[in-house]
Amino acid sequence: MKAIRAIAGIVASLSFAAAVPAASAQEIKIGFNGDLSASPSAQSGQAAVVGMQAAIADLNAAGGVLGKKLTLVVRDDTSRPPKSIQNMSDLIDNEKVVAVFGPTNSGNAMAWKHIVNQKKIPVIDNVSSGTDITKPMSAGADNYMFRVSMVDREQVAALMAYVKKGGSDAKKIGFMSETTGYGQGGLKDMKSIAETQGITPAAIEQFGVGDTDMTSQLNKLKAAGVNTIVIWAQGTPIAQVMRSMEKINYYPRVLSSWAADNITFYDAAGKNLAEKPLFLRTVSENRTPAQDKLFARVGSQLKAPSSFSFALHGYDSVMILAQAIKQANSMDGSTIRVALENLNTPVKGLLKTYNKPFSKTNHEALTAKDFVWVHWKDGRLVPYTDAFVASLTPADYKQ
Amino acid sequence: MEAIFQALISGLAVGGAYALVALGFSITFTTTKTLNFSHGEFVSSGAFIGMSAMLLLLGKPITSTTFGGAVPGVTAQLLALVAALVVMGGLGWLLYVIGVRPFAKQPGMAWVMSTLGFGVVLDSIGLAIWGPKPVVVPSPVGDSVIQILGIGVRPQELLLLCVAVVVMIVFDVVMRKTMVGKMMRAVAANGAVASLMGINTNAVMIGAFVVSSALAGLSGFLIAPITQASLFMGLAIGLKGFSGAMIGGLNNPRGCVIGGFALGVFESTVNLWQAQWREIAVFAVVILVLSFKPTGLFGSRLVEKV
């Protein structure tokens, strides 16, 4: 309720800001377009908005950007692609924002990425993790899609590096994925990176997103002698896989997509089973002092403490954009894009200090080496390490 | 071998949910020749009503997204079940009065749209009250796996299976042996004649929708601890339950339940083969059955006199 009220507050204050056009010369408008209410991922979008507001408050308190105040225009796309496209046109054509953040769902970014590339408006995705979001429309084309968040393919790269370290001969590996776009995208990445790493899965199994019993698929993996499973699915189905493992008393090593960080996974799997999978995040719940400060400010507005990582993405993404606007000394989209790709000054964010985070070809601010290995422990996401994790070097992460 | 038995048991467990939903479709069809196409949404709503009642009895707000480890006692569970049955039964009556009766006597299929629309309305109201987050509902019979000869099943799944069979038997006996059952079948066969014979057709039809919707409430209440209570849970279960009813025969309660169980077992055996082809295989079987036996495996032939 609190978060809903907070968002209602944002929307109300924004519509007020929009009603005073005289102020527009003195302000820089940025937009957020993503799901804030409809899908289970909505809590991530809400957290990103909360983080962005905190960053904007900090920047404005320090005198704004180029002497102008930043304001945020928030649009809820209710996770529907058509609504998301409509929001994008509204933000760019009516609100005249200089840059857009979001979306919450990867599919929606794919639905409108051609629009922002045509209209030359930079987008920094601070929530969704689909690999293809930041790819240019055609090889070598100017690309306006940037990201400060998790990247599916980078996670897969790290998971496969872990499997490789453990020795693909000693460990018989199996892949599992749900039959949605998210699951299939992850499975595609898993297959291709496994091939690069010289890992051959002993079995590949799939399941429906609403399934409650995966014992048939697990029995096949068991029969194939699989002792390490990589699961690519959303939080609830991963929990159902864990619950099915309990039914047939089969507990291989489980590596999973980061969706297991969602509180819905923990609730559904129950404490004992939830503590089994290892996965990657951009941050654990062991916070740095600077992160703690932000948590103290915004923590009460979050639906679940585990969604705080998105507030950090939101905060850092605004800081990076502000630096790019300063460097560009302009509100022009293509000038800002060029500045983003060649940032001269390091940006001190809350996750890390971004030293030239983007280039012409790399639009990911966070990559495999920035991620942390985590698992659930007593209801918190804590860092995980073992001999294999400790021995991983950037050279092990193959794309 | 163990894998096959596990698939059989797991299939029956999943099939129990389909069977209950299939029965719900059957009840309105055998009396009014109409179907509640939002039966799936009724199942989700039933789950949320039951969950909210339990939260209230535990002294938590109904919009809580977690039980926080608290397990409601037997009385609370039963009261919640009654709440789910009563509220959903009431909604069924409402659906009949505003969504079915005005259109049932007219030619065309306006009732299809109006029952579908009723489901959309229910979903939207549910989203506004409870939000999109699924809620883990504690099971009244515990959550620890029961192991029999290396085959695992959860107590709630066994409960669902038993309830589906019991409800089927009760319904079957009522339809065949009692006066109420005869009235219902008479209304289904020919409403005008039944009315002339002194049967209150309106009351029978309302009764059918109330019972069918209360059954949806029961299904939701029993399925929620297995799938989690989610407003999106009903759609898939509704479709599969309908498929089960089509396979077994919409006008035969025994056929509906057998169809539901058969579909569950078929799914889990397809999972043993190639899970990614499951949905295609399921609907291929539905089409195959319907093309050879248009009224389902156990359905009696419809004789329509023109």
C-alpha cells in the first residue's frame, strides 16, 4: 500500500509539474516507462523509480545539472507491450524527455527499441535483463539502448564458468528451463556458452511456467546421472522444481537464474529448499556504508528488501546520465549518446565507480565480473563462496 | 519403473485439480446447456476468498502477501472454506441473473461473451484488491512429503484427489437417484416441458450456477496450497479442466472426473518423454477424441429434435 501511495504521490506531483510549462526551460525532464502494478516483477520497477527519485533529489540539492533541475516523468506500462509503446511516444513527443529509463519487462524493451533509435533518445535500462535489449538494430548502427542492470547472457557466462571450474567431467550437467520467452532465451544462451566452454549437457528438460510437479523431468535427469542442474525460469517455477526434488529425494547442485532472488521464490520453496540454489546478483544484502545510507532513506518504500538492488540500479543510472549531460553540455539525444559512449570523468555510483562504463560497442555498465554470487540464508540474500567461486577470474567468463 | 509410478501419482495429483474444475463445467451444462466460461477466474477468486478469510482469522489484513509461517487452525480452515463456498456461490447466482438469464433464451451465444466478461471483471477487481503477487497458502494437512516406496507426494495433493472422487460420487448419486437430480435433468432435456410439469426451472438453473460456482470456490481453496494463490492460476487450470470435461464427456460427471484424471496422467507421462511438446500433445488428444466421439469418451449422445 505504501508503495502504491508513494507512486500515486509521484504521479500527482508530476502532473503538477507538467501543469507549469513556464518552468520547463529551467528543468530537464527524464522519463521512466515500465511495469509498476501488474506483473509479479512490478516491485522491481517500483524500486528502480524510488532509487531514481533519490538520485534526482541528490543532484538537485547539489544545484542540478547544467544549472537546471531534473524532474522525473513516470509512466506505468502495466507490463503490456502496446501500452509501453504508447507511453514511449507520449514521453518523447508530449513530455519532451531527454532520456528514458526502464522497462521492467524485457519484452517491452524489444517492442519499442526501434522507436528510441529512430527518435534518437537515449534509454538506460535499469531493471530488465534480456540479453538482446542493448544490441544495435543492425551491425554498426548508432545504438541508443544502454543498461545498468543484470544481463542474462553475463549471468549465464558466470554460471558456465563455475561449472567449467568444477570440471565438466567430474560433474554431469543438466539444463532446465521454462517454456516462456524468458526461459527459452536463457536456454539459448546456456547452450551457446556451454559450447564455447566445451561443456556438453547430459540432458535438457523443459517445463511450463504454471507447472506444480516436475518429477517426470527430474527423474530423467536423475537417470542420466546429472549432479549439477542449471535452471532458467522465474521465481515461482524454480521453487516448484525444488519442491519436486524433495518428492523424489534427488538433490543435485542447483545453479539458477537470478529470478530466485524474488521473495516469491523464497516463500514458495520454504526455508530449507530455498537455501539450495546458487545464483548471481548485482549486490547482496550485505550493504556498503553508502548503500546503507540510501537504504535508510528509501527502504520503507520498498515492497521487499530484496528489491533494493533495483533502487541501486535506478540511482546509479541517473548519476551516469547526469554526467553524460554535463559532458555533452546539451539536451540533444545523439550528443548525449556520444557522451555516454565516451565518459571522460568516472561516475561514483553506489554499486561501483563507473570508469568509462560504455563504449561504442559495449552498452553494459555491469558485467559478469561485477556480479556477486549469492544464496538465501535465514531469509536474507548473503554472498556465497567456495573454492570454485574464489578461483574465478575475468578470463574464465567466456561469451 | 519408479519414474513411471511417480509420473502416475503426480499425474493423478495434478489431474485432481482438472477433475474438480471439469465437474464445475458439467453441472451448469447438464442443467442449463450453458457454460460458465469464467470458471477459471472463479477458481482463482475462490482461492483468494479462502486465503483472505484465513488471514482475517489470524488477525492480519487481507492484503498481506505472506502468512509469515503462521498456520491457521482447523476451525479457521473450515470457516475459510465456508466463506469461499458461500461467497463464490453468491457470485454464481449473480452471474446467472445478470450474465446468463437475460441471454439464455435468445438465439446466438451472447452468454459466452457475458460469462467471459464476468471473469475479466472478477480478475480486475481481484488485482485491485490483492495485487499481482502470488501468495503462498499453508496447507491444512501439512506440507511434508509422504514417501511410499520411493514415490513422493504431498498430503494436499492426496486430499485434492480424494475430494474430487467424493464430489463426483455425491453428484453422480444426486443426479441419478434423487428428485432434485431428476428435476435438473428434466430442465436440461426440455425447460418448457419441465416448467409445465410444475418444476421451477428458474430455481433449478440458479441452483446449478450456485453449486457450480461454489465448487469453483472449493477447487480454488484446495488448489491454492499446491500452486500458490494467484489471480493467474485459474486461466490455465480452467482451460485444462474444460479439456478434461470434453475428453470425458461434458454431460457425464463420472466422465468429467475420469477425463480430468486421464489428462493429468497423460501430461506427466508426456513430461517423461519430451516436456516441450506437452501442450501440443494434450490438445492433439482433445481434438482426436472429439473427432471420433464428439460427446466425449463417456458422454451420452445428444439427440436434438428440430
